[in-house]
Amino acid sequence: MDFQTIVYDVNQGVATVTLNRPSAYNAFTEEMNQEITQALKQASRDDDVRCMVITGSGKAFCAGQDLQGVDENTNHATFLRERYHPMLKALKAMPKPVVAAVNGTAAGAGMSLALACDFRLVKPGVKFVSAFMNIGLIPDSGFIYQLPRLVGYAKAMEIAVLGKPITGTEAYELGLATEVFEAETWDESVSKFSEKLAGMPTKAISLVKRYMMDGMHLPYDELLEKEAQAQRLAGLSSDHQEGMQAFKEKRQPQFVGK
Amino acid sequence: MSKQFIETFVEDSVGFIQLNRPDVMNALNRKMVDEIVEQLEAYDRDDSISVIILKGNEKAFAAGADIEEMMDDSPLTLELADPFAVWDRMTLIKKPVIAAVNGLALGGGFELVLHSDLIVAGESAKFGFPEVKLGVMPGAGGTQLLSKAIGKRKALEFIWLGESMSADQALQLGAINRVVADELVMEETIRLANSLAEQAPISLRLIKEAVNVADEVPLMEGMKLERKNFYLAFDSQDQKEGMQAFTEKRPPSFKGV
């Protein structure tokens, strides 16, 4: 598929989506929202893809909504429903791990995008900025759903309202980022991390993804039932058989993602 | 009799009806509905069957009715063909009917689901009545059965807007019984069917009849029917066995007589 605002490529089981409007700090346009959604669906269907990385080209990760397209006539609800929600729903439905490789500033909805991914990798000096409050808006694109689940309510409230920028190092300390990689070895470190994920039992990862977040607001008994079903599915996977076999034979398992 | 649009098979005491027009997402045509109803009645008469499961395929239970078939209909051709009358026979089936829903159950497909006693759906199943978008409305019981299931206001909202509801929404509204992982819809439906198959069959049918009149008749009429059915259960050997087993603290073995 031909993309204008992103670059999509697949290598070693990893599909990388590079937000590619560097002159605008990779700010979202309607086209970019749509292209990310298409890329997510394409990667979901592609058996060769077992992990996705979202990153930015140039200095920034993503500066959020391109304010060029926003004026006093904008209906913000329509904006979200039509542009952002399909992208966020596709991200939630994606049955493979998605890594935000936060190479530079993630601001506004760009921060929301990073929060909606399954893992965040950061450079020490990058900044997460919830810029919304500065222009009298609320953090959107799933931000107020994801953030308290990731860092707890009190910290999420601070970040959402007081909006002090969070550096990569601070994000790691908050539990928001999985790893901090130095700028000099960034590309190799991101590849190594994502290729390792791509070699894991993808079906089992997708089942954790499917139920763990929802588990944070489900009654215990319901989650236990969902867990039983998820484990039944994992138990039926070839990767489970391979894992058991490799354990018996005292060798490294070769997972195929099914 | 050979079936053109459905497949049927039996596992243990469970009779399956699989809708089988995969190239059109199992859209229901008149012949298909006739076949479904005939098979439901055949299973209902078959002593070796205790529960019936209606299913589609992974993508769709049934994504509506065959539009081309009715496009050129007039009020009079509809009156003469009376295509919905055969649906009434579904309401007379005495054995438990479970719908197992993966994917879309729209229009006639949703009506077929709502004619079932219990409904199990996959997490990404969708239910809805899009008829309004074609300038018509549900015709095989949709307005009545959905209103009874979820109440007038929510029913109007869904049928007016033609918007589909997710499996979780349908569960919350009380329109369906269980939501399970998509991949496990059949396994979980069979587990439910097998639990039902272990119950006393006479009890199951007497209970179904009593529950079905609950929102049809005045309370005292319903109470009377319940009482008569309760008394009737005492004519069964299963009642003797059930109560005997209870006093002997052992699991009962029901025979359906």
C-alpha cells in the first residue's frame, strides 16, 4: 500500500510505522490518522508481522494534532470520532504487540498515541508533554483512560492537569517507559527489543493484551472466567506445544506466533 | 430430505443446524428459513436429541435477508407468499434452542437469534437491524422480540438508527446470555448445551413453556400454567429419580420419561 504521511516497512517480523512529516514534528493530519489505521489493519492481517513499532522521523515522535487544521468552527467531538477513534480502536484490536519508540517529543495526541501502545521505549532526554491544558482542552485520544491505568490516578491527575513535561528518564522511573536507550545506539537497541518481541509466542501476547487492560475494570469473577478462556486458547496454540517440547528437550523454543 | 442452504449434524444428544451460504454471509432466503424450521421440528420430534444449536460460520451468523429476493415484491405478492408465517413455527419448538453467534447477526439473522432460547456470542459479534436504512423495517419479529428482550426505549433507539450493538452491549442489555472469546464460541456453546442435556428433559420443556408465557398473559394465568406444569412434572419417572437421588445424596440419572 502507498502511504503519503507515514513510511511502512516490514523487516525480521517487525512492521515499522514511521510518522513522516518531520517539518511539522510529525503532527497528525486526517490523512495520517487514516494511514496509521490502515497500517495497523495491514499488520494485523500479515502473518509475517509479529510486532509493530511506531516511531517518528526527524527530531520529534509526534507533536499531536496539527493545529493548522483547527479553528473556531472545529467540532472537537466530531474530530475525535471520525479521525482518532478508528485509529485507537484499530490499535486496541491489533493482535500483536505494538511498541512506541519515542525518539523525540511526544506531545498532546502524540503522547496519547504512545500511551495507547503496549510498550514505550525512550531516549533519556525526550519529552512527554500533555499540552492540552495549555490551550484549554482536556487530554484526549484515550489519554485519560490509559494514563491512570499505567501510572495510577494521583500521578495521572498531576500529568493531565499540571502538565509538567516528563523526560524519558522520568518516564522510566514512573513505570511509563519499558527501557531507556541512549541516542547513539537507539536504532540498534529498538530493533533488538522489537525483534525479540517478534520471536515470542505472539498468540499468547495477544491474549494478555486482549484481557489485561479490561481486567482493570472487570469484577474478579468475570476476569477469572476470561482468563480461563484465554488460557484454553493459549493451551491450543502450537507455540505452547513447542514450548513444552523445548523444555523437555532442554533447548531454546522456536516460536511461530500461532 | 436434502438441504440446500443448511447443514445438519448430531453430536451426542445435541442437534446442530449450520447456516450454509458462506459466499453471501449466510443471508437468509425463504427456502433457507423453510429448511431451518423443518429441521428444528425434526429435531424436536427426535427422541435422541435433547438440545438444538443454531450456528453460522466464523465471519457471520447471518448478515440479513436476501435483498434481491424481495426487491420486486409488492404488498400483494408478500401477502400471497406470506414469507414470515413460517417463522411462527419456531416459537412452537419445545426443546432448548441455543444460538451460537460469531461475527454478524443482522436483520433476519438477528431475528433468527432472537427466536432462540439462549444466545452465546463471540466478543466481536455484532447484532443489529439495518432495515431502516433500506427504507423498510424488521418483518420477522424483530420489533417485538427485541422490545421484549431489552425494553421499548433501547429497542427503538437501535431499530430507528439501524446501528449495531456489540456483544458486550447486548449482554449488558440482557439481549444475550454469554460473551466468550471468538475462538471458543462453539466450545462454550457445546459446554452449555451439555449442561442442559444433563437436566431432566421433561422439566426443561415444561419450564420453557411456562417462562415463554410470562410476558404474554396476565400474571394469574401464568401462575396457573406454572402450577399445572409443576403438577405435570410429577407424572415423570425423572421426578421420582430426581427426588430419590436427592435423598440418597447421589447425582440423578434422568431418562426423559
